[in-house]
Amino acid sequence: MNIDFAPSERSTVGIEWELALVDRTTGDLVSIAGDVLEALNQADGSPHPSITGELLLNTVELVSGVHHTVANAVADVVGQLDEVRAVTEPRGVDPVCSGSHPFGQWFEQEVTDKERYHKLIDRTQWWGRNMMIWGIHVHVGIEARDKVMPILGGLLAYLPHLQALTASSPFWAGIDTGYASNRALMFQQLPTAGAPWALPDWQAWEGYVADLTATGIIDDVTEVRWDIRPAPRWGTIEIRVCDGVSTREELGAIAAFIQCLVEWMSTRLDAGHDVPTMQPWFVRENKWRAARYGLDAQIILDSAGTERLVTDDVRTLIDTLAPTAERLGCSVELDQLNLILDGGASYQRQRKVAQAHWGDLPAVVSSLRRELKYGLVSS
């Protein structure tokens, strides 16, 4: 099987931001995405070019264009967020973003009426119906197809950093799961989801997709739902491991971190160096540690089994990537990782709110609404 990789400008960036729709008074999820999207139709009746639906009717997704800087990509989706709010506010509904809804129940949610979603639910049953999860996806342009799999393999060492920094799904169906990111473990129950297989080159990727297609596991390449995957249609690597984030500061920080990591590895390849990788069993253990312990995770750094507190390693990486960030014009955004390190990740902030309100989870939804509206600094 031949899979074409679209031409793409190096280290350009795009962002996808999934938002839940909640009742402003109760905090309950509301299934009005169809109405919202219809209200956002263009003058000729065609759909909005960037705001779309998702698996469940309680969700809308904001999709940026292709940008050279993280700041412009974030501004793009924040502008779309304003468009969504103009429709939802008169309806008493607000958008929020976190990896899970604190108390929503799967059996109360409506599935979007599309064949691909009905097929997914029919195949996956209870696991599929429980996909009340929200995330951010970041695309980074890769200018040469042969770089894709080496960079993807190198990025696997940073899955726990991204997972821990964005962890925002401690609550599930009204209980505290004990995990920083329950979303991480829920999503990987789907076929073809989770950490990628270690594939050495593009030909191996083509063979993998051919095997899955021939056996009916997938119908097309977009149904490979890895935490990090090639996106051949766009000429990018797509990082999908992150939980949803509730503020533009976090969105920019994570996108800058990803953009810098990809460009840093691309530069190594240009210089004739290999991109370091680690054993698949370390990759999978790291993902579990980050999902369980978040920013308190002791993670495995290399193939030798060296371990370190994830926050300490993030601080080192901010310094390591600083020259790359300056070249890419995202120094401000990369530095905002310190807002998360110093002020806590979303799962920590959510638990703090719940504790302050004697376990009242609607109060957690209210805090997520405020963060999305006013930002991390002033929330």
C-alpha cells in the first residue's frame, strides 16, 4: 500500500481544541452541538469552515488553519471560541474544556448522526459509549516524509511530559478515579488507540496500515487513533495524547512545547544524528505513570532506565529548547509551561476546587467555565 504524504512547510503548526457544552446553571452536559453548528453556518448555508462536530452532540471542535507561530494558531481558535460563545450564551450554555466531565453519565449523551460514529459505537459498545473525553491535538509540519517515523519514535519519550502537563480528567461519572488522567486509559480501550507501535520507517507504516485495512480493522488511515500519528493528508505529525486544556495560556504552552520538540529533532536529523528512542515497555510504563500520578510522576528518561521527576525534566527541557523557541517565535508560550509547573495542572486545580466545596462537582465545572473565559492568570 502506498500512502502519499502531502507537502508541508517545516514546523508549521495547527491546533484542534475540543470543547464540551454545559448548562450554565447546573453544569450538566447538553447535547446541542447540532443547533450550534447550524447557527454557525455561513451565509450560503454551508458549514463553518473551521468549527465542527464530534462523536457526541455535547461537543464542538475548533480547528485552526496552518500557522508559522503558535501565537497565531492560538489566536485563530480563540477567535472561533468567541463565535461559539455568541451562539451559546443566549441559550444559557457555556463551553468548557477538560479531559473529562466531572459528573456526566454516558447513557445520557447523544451520539452524532454520522455513519462513522454509529459504526464505532456498534463495534466498541460500552467502551465506545463511554468516550466522554475531550482533548487537544497539535499538528506540526514535516517537510520530508522520511523524517516522520524517526521523529514520531523520538516523541514517544515525551508522552509522559505531555500527559502530565495536560492531565485534567481526575473525575469520572461523579467519582474521583485516583488518576490525574483517566481519559488516557479510557481512550486506549478503542481499537488502534494508545501508544504507537515502534515502526522504523514509512514503508513499515504503510505495511501496518495495509494489514489493518486488509483485515477490516480500519477502513482508512484516519482510524489509526494513536497518541501520536502521521497525518498524511496534511503532511504533519499529529500529537493526540493530551487531555483537554481550559485556558489559552496552557494551549499555547503545550503547542509551543510540541513545536519545539519536533523542530529540535528535525534539526538533529539534518545534522546526521539519530533521534534517541526507548524500549516500548518503558514508553507504556511512562504513559501509565503520568496518567496515574500527573506532575508527581517519576518517569523513565532513556533506554538505560534513568528516572527523574517529570517536573524537573520539564524545567530542564524549557532551557534546552529555548534557542529553538526563539527561532520559532514561541519563547513566550514555551515559558508559560511554568504557569502549569508553579500553579498546578488542571487535575490538581479541579481537586482543590472540589475539596473547597465539600466534594461539590458542579463547582468544578463552574471553575472550568471561569478558566476558559478569563484565563489561568486571572481565574
